[in-house]
Amino acid sequence: MSKKNLRRISQGIFLLLFLFLFIQTESKGDDTLGYPVKLFLDFDPFIFITTVLATHTAKIPAAFFLSITVILVTAVLGRVFCGWVCPLGTLNNLVSSLKKRHQRTLGLNWHKLKYYILIFIIASSLFTLQIAGIMDPLSLLIRSFSLSIYPLFNYGTRALFDAIYNTNIPGIVDISESIYGILKKSILSFQQPYFLQSVFIGLLFFTVLGLNLVEKRFWCRYLCPLGAFLGLFSRYSLLRREVSEGCTSCGACDAVCQGGAFIEDREAWKKTECLACFNCDDICPANAVSFGFGIKKATSMDLGRRQVLFSVFSGAVAVPLIRSTPFLKQDYSEPRLLRPPGALEEKEFLKRCVKCGECMKVCITNGLQPTLLEAGIEGIWSPILIPVIGYCEYRCTLCGQVCPSGAIQNLSLEEKMKVKIGLAMIDKGRCLPYSHNTPCIVCEEVCPTPEKAIWFEETLVKDRAGKEILLKQPHVDLNLCIGCGICEAKCPVGSHPAIYVTNIGESRNSTNQLLL
């Protein structure tokens, strides 16, 4: 079996493993997750190093230390993670294969762009700005699948089988329902997920894939910061490529090179760009290319001193530029910015959150949604609870279980029940018992705390005709309300609920309190 086929098998296995773990990252009826897809992020050294730098501490989830194994493997075999493991790289490879012939559209030095992006992100991380998750390939892939591709797949599949069912064609309907039943038990979500910005995030993802039709593995060659990070270590890898005197400079190897290592001749080959795909070895008509192990002087990397300094400067300047916003002003808090229970204090939360979207995928009520600018540019695509879409389930701790960086702590159920993410407020101008003399006790009925956080005051009021009515007018107990938002989600007053939750009183912020 050729090395190329071995690589394809490896890529297929890891892509299927990713998809399997992704599907498993969902509630199966209890409050535990067996195989979350965060396992891939645990092996991500780029996320590991930026989290350490941004938090200025080594106190990070122990699972992240698995990423060191990727660095060690890279130091021995080169960028095999990019060529043999990375699921986004595999998808890029598949899309690239749709176009038979690729011509190099960018200059020979455009591969340096991803190193400048890497330096920019590392520099910003040193100044506590965590933006690595926006461009990290694994975080990007999980976010895109969670918030766009998977909801699209679920909606399309359900619509297709509903259309078949509505045809009422005997036989065909029975077969389709059997298949649909299998899909519901295996790969379809328990309920149709809906996410804000799903179209925007999906378009970004399809753009990344579409660039492969311009040039093969465009993202991997020119934009991927993880690939650049591993490229730095691959300079010293023990696996090296040798070209014998039999080389005729036919260019066959250059045409099949996935990483754009620019191997027109023996001297031009760039070790840092090699994805260890071994295509050049398999295709060489003269059998002049071979790979072996040995110690060799590290290949040079001329990124340009001015360009490197400019990247560092840009990364440093980006921090005050992005943070010159009221969202980070002391004693100010965006009132509707409800973070999941277990989330760290906002500044620490943003230093750790990698915007992977796993917490939003596992939210069983679909209440966790991606932010746009509610937390400033720094907090883009971080989770926010929107109660009118879905409340925080009282007996659920799944978001803390899947968070790869510790931005959301993995709390026990007993600990989580005591965490306050906000406080409910009653709008008396819209509340039925207050403004319309109409009985309503929904908010108290759905309140999940053992001792109800909503209590009633019985009041005798008169209607327009002067008839006396005994009403139960609701009040919120400041000590018992945890801000889960179920009262807002279930309030019968349409368009804008008569009870709403803001983040005042949240446990994670000692200054954002109603009563000091």
C-alpha cells in the first residue's frame, strides 16, 4: 500500500472520529457526556499556548497538556498532524480534489502570511487578549459545525422526510419512516437547534472551503495559525526528505505537493511547509525522492525583520484598540449579557474562551447563543443566554463539562444550583395581575428553585365596573432567584415578556449587585 493511501486512511479515520465525537457531544437524557468533541481541542497546542499566555498562569485544564504530544510528534515527523490528522485539513483536501488542475495564484512568499497571523495572535495573547479561537482550525470547525452546518443538516433532513411523509405514497412512506427513525436515534439532534448568526458563520466556513478551488489547501498554506505554529517545530524534525542524483526536475512532485513546499528543485524545498503527505515520493517517475530519519541543520525561515516587528506591534496595539469599549469599563456591565453558570469573572472568562461553540451545542434548551457585539469585539461568538429563546435548565451542567479551556467551570449539580447568573425583574406595566387586573401565576409555577423565588402578594383590586377582584401579584425574592430565565421564557405576555432577567446579582461579579 502506498504512503498516499495510508495517509488517506488516516485522514478518513480521524475525520470519522471527529464526526462521531461531535454527534456524541449532546445530551442523551442524563447530565453526563461520555465522549465530547473537545478531545480534539485538548490536543491543540496553539490553543494551549495562547491560553497560558493570555491568563499569565499555568492553571489550565489538565487535558490541555495532551497537546504537548502533538508538539513532540511534530518534532520527530514534521507536520503530520496537518497532513494526517486535522479534520479541517481533510475537508480542505476533499474540496481541493474537486478541481483537477490547480495553478499557483499567489507568489512564493505568501505562505509567510500565516506566520505573521501567528505572531500577531501570540503578541496579543501576551497582553491578555485571547483571540486564537477565531482562526484556530479546530475551534473554527467545531464552531461552524455546531452553529451552522449541523442545524442546517438537521433542518434539511427533517424537511425532506416530512415532504416524503406528506406524499402518502404506500411503501415509500413506510421505508422513509424506518430510515428517519434510525437517523433520529443516531445522528439527528433531539430537537431542531436554532442559532443567531448561523448564516454568517456558515458563509465564513464555506468560504474557507471554497478557497480550495482557487488553490489547493488554501487555508492550510496561507492562513492557518496552527499550521504555522507546528511549522516552527517541524524545522527541527528528524524526518527529512532526500532527492537523489536521478532527479530530472520534471516538476511532477511540485504539482502534487499539498503544502506548497515549492519543490521545483532540491534547494527550494521548504521543510516547514511540508505536510508529510508523501505524494512526491509516490509520484516521482525516477524514484529519486525518499524520506528517512536523521539529524540535519534546521531550515532557514526568512520572515523579514520589519514584517515580524510589525506583526508584534500590531498584536500589541490591537489590545487597547479592541478594549477601548464601555463593556470593560469598571462598574459597567451590559445588563442582558447572561453568561452560563460556572463562567469565570468577565475579564478572566474572555481570556479563556476560545469561541468553539461546544457549550451552545449541548445546551438542551437552545438558550445559549453566540454573541456578536454584546460583549465587545473581544467577546465575539462567546456564549450568551437569551431566555426568550431558551432558559438555563436547573438540573443541567453540560456546558461546564464540554468547555475545553476552563472558561466555564465544570460544577457539580449541587454547586451549579447555587450559582446566580442574574436576577429576574417584573415589568408591572406589562404584568397581567398588575396592569390588567388579570389572574396569572405562570412565573411562580415554573420557578425551579426548591423554595420558590417568586412569591405572591394577595391584593384586592377593582375592575372598570367597580367589582372587587382578589389577585395574586408576583414578587421576586432577591436571595432565592438564580436568574435561570425560565420565568421569562414561559411568560404568556407576547412580544416582550412581563418578567425579564438581567445579569445584576450574578455570583461571578461582586460589584454587579443590586444591594451592596
